[in-house]
Amino acid sequence: MPAVVFHRELPPPVTTMVVAFGGWIDAGEAATGALRHLVEHLAAPRLASLDPDDFFVLTQTRPLVRQTAAGQRDIQWPRSDCFVSPPSAGHAGLLLFWGMEPQLKWRTYVQQLLDVAVQCGVQRIISLGALLAEHPHTRPARVTGRSTDPTWQALIEAWGMYRPSRYQGPTGISTVLLEAAAQRGIPSLALMGQAPHYLHDTENPAVIQALLSVVTRVLDLGLDVSNLDAAVRRFRTRCDAAVARDSAIEAHVQQLEQDYDATRGEARRALQAEEANPAQLIQEVEDFLREEREGGSGV
């Protein structure tokens, strides 16, 4: 079976690709959540898929069994999919990629993905990500960025979003992708949302909305993100209730609020995994949110 399977003919050239990977760089499921909203908003059909057998350890990223409408069992394999919104009046078209971070053959994986992008005419890439940070859920979510494209770089500097990267250490697949793109002469914009570190495994609609707001502004998509306002309000209400159950957590969030306000919302530093995992702090909040979610009051 070929590594890339096409589900339809190539579209007219699209010059921009937006990518998001689940896993290490997807705190609050914000990057993949934002990409999912773009796919739905643009009604973008699936163009191509990367075969999972070459890139995933299936005992770590397991396939799922679902029941079809006809009552049959259907196996859903880990997906790495490209969706395409072809050019139309007032819309330049987009290639959208959404997949889990693979375990194997990263260099081969990103080269296969970039081959598809080049075949579609892509000339620049936007990468969406989210990291855990010292950020309170009660304040507007922040997004930072940096770009190898002069026009995009000028925009994020003008918007006060630019943060140079001084990080050294383990990295994710999106960094490998953008480095490989640079070697092909394809410029990129990396956008990073900041999610509260005490909400480690909880989908965060506030960060999803913040990422979407920046993307639609950069690309002039005209996407109305206000449809997420209600989800953000419900999410913050549930978080407030969870935090109020523990005075230590409540005091910690209040300190984060003071720090945020003192810096006028300037983006806080991202945390490393060992810093972002005080077991008691995270577990109390996430247990409460999980109970709420399983009780049917989802975001």
C-alpha cells in the first residue's frame, strides 16, 4: 500500500497549508480543535491520507472500534488527513492537515506530507500548536507566534504577538515539519496558544477560539468565532466550580490572575512537563471536569 492515498483529484493550486498535530504540542486539544473547526467551516473534503502502518506503533496509538448505523463493527485507524478547500470567489483556497503525532519515521512522514503540499501548489505553511503555561482560565487566552515569512512576521510583531524562541530540548513533529519546509524554501508561521497548566487533559474552547481568531485574521477568512462564546462561558463556569472545591488551587489561580494582570496579559512562559504536573493541583480539577463531562454537561 502506498504511504499516501488520494481520495480525489488534486485541486486547483492552493498556496497556503494550515497544519495541526495531536499529542505533545496540543495542550487542551486546542490546535486540533481549531483545525477541526476550519475543516467544518470551509466544508473541506478529505483529499489524501498517510497510511498509519508506516508511522504509528499501534499498541501506543490504538485503532478504535465503532458501531456503524447498520450495527456493524468498524475499525478506525489513526488518521493523518489532508483536507482541501479549493479556490473560489473571495477565497484563495486552503490545504488543511490534521493528524496525531506519529511514533516512527518522522523525517519520512514530513517529507511525504510536504510532497502532497507541493503537488497542491502550497507556498507557505501555518502551524497551530498549544502548550501548557502559567495562565489562568479566567483571563483571555493568549497566542504567540514567529514566522520565517517577512509579511507574516511584520503582522505578528505589529499585533504584539511575536516571541522569539529560546527553547532548547525535546521537540515535536511540527518543529520537524517546519524545518523540513524551510529546507525546501517554504516559509512558515508558527502560532502557539497558551493553556492553563492545571487543565492538562481538558479540551479548552477558549484557546481554540484564540487560535482561530488569529488564523482568520492572518488569512482574512471572515470566520466568525463568536459561535464559541457560549462554549467558553460554560467551560469557565465549570472550571470555576472545580477550582472553588480546593482552597490551595483557588489561591494558586488567584496568584496567576495577579501575575497576568500585572503584565497586562503578556504571554507567560511555557512550562516543561515536569513543572506542569503537580499531581494534586491537576488531579482535583480534572477529576471534577471529567465527572461533569460524563454526567452529560459537556463543553
